[in-house]
Amino acid sequence: MSQFWKPGTEKPRLVDDEEGGVLFLTSSSSSGYGYASIEKQRQRFPVYKYRTAILYLVESHATTIVVGETGSGKTTQIPQYLKEAGWAEGGRVIACTQPRRLAVQAVASRVAEEMGVKLGEEVGYTIRFEDATNPGTTMINVVMVDEAHERSISTDIVLGLLKKIQCRRSDLRLIISSATTEAKSMSDFFQPSSRRYRGSESVEPGLKMEPAILSVEGRGFNVQIHYLEEPVSDYVRAAVSTVLLIHDKVKIISFTNL
């Protein structure tokens, strides 16, 4: 039997991390980044050289589909690009959905750190039983659905609702981010039809309702393969022990190089 949370009592602990949440960015008068080194780190992401192209597509297309491999920086950088370009001005919000609650908290903390702001103000998040946002915002201007390739009921519902909302609000910009090549099916889903946008506000001049697709390469790392000399009875325990051993050796090497 399901147990419901009663306000004022201890919040229930979730067994897994299948629930998602939303990251929010709002406008502010903050002084910008706290450290120049963080800005240099941001520029090392593969997505950085596509910054202008991404902003152009968001400006000229109602829906933009970004296919980026893991490590490209799309999750933490694209929302910041949008904010820097003014998409959060006038009391509006940039929202980025995540399929897992731990990812929401981690991404929000990282984005706040890179922007040099306090988490819960210009950068916030909301998940079940926890809301770290500023209630002074009014209207969502851009919605980014991240990790759309992790197909789930929640993700499909979000995509369906956003498609219906876009019929009424042609000014709403959508960014669909995926790490796989499902861009064609996403593009077909958001293709405009003769029945869509009926009763919506007038479409902005020059705005294209057909989705745009942009591919961003990832960042590769060298992989070394090692084999056990003898078979083991419990490969899970052996794998964990090996990871811990490698971790300890890396720490020793790091301290030695200091």
C-alpha cells in the first residue's frame, strides 16, 4: 500500500532515482562568473564552438533538436548560453528537464558554481518534495528536454504536453537534447501540420515551425583494457575491488605529483 507524505513529517526516502525534475534559470544583475578559470573550462567543451549556431537555431526555429554525445557539455552549457543571450530577461525562465532527480541537483549545483551565483536564486531546481527556486518568476520562455533518449512515461508525457502547448504559444522555444541518433523521430513528432497552431497567437516573422537538427561531437577519452589472470567466482565483487584499487592508485599518483 502506498504511503503519502504528510507535511511537517520527515520526507520519505526514494528507493531509486527514476524520478526527474526541472532546472530553472532566471535573469539577475549578478556580476557574472566568479573565477576566470571556470570560463576557460567552459570553453573546452565541444559544444562551445556551436554556441552561435545553437542560439541562431533557437532564434529562428520553434523547436531545435541537439544530438550530442556524452561529455559534449550540452546539459550544463546550453542553458547558460540561452541566459547569456537574454532568453531569461523580463521575468521569464529557462527550464531544463532531467529524467533523474540526482542529475537535477548535480546539474543545478554545477551551473550555479559556473555562473558564480547562489543555488536557489538565479539558478534553482524543483523535484518531488523539494523546491529550490525563486517564486518571483512569471513565464517560461525556453524549455529544454534533456536526455530525451531515455524514453520513459514521464518524458513522453512532457513531450506530448509541450507539443500541445506550442500549438497555443508559438513563441515558446523547445530544445530537445539527446545522446543518440533519434533526431529523425523527434523531428517527425514536432513537424507542423495544417491543424496545428489553430487559435494560437500570430507566429513571429521569420520563425520556422519545422524543427532544426544540430549534431555535436563528444569528447573522447583513452580506454585501457586489462584482463584477470585467473577466473573469479564473484565477478561483481572483483569488479568493485578493482575499481577501488585503481582509485587508490590514482590518489597516490596525484599526491606524488603535488
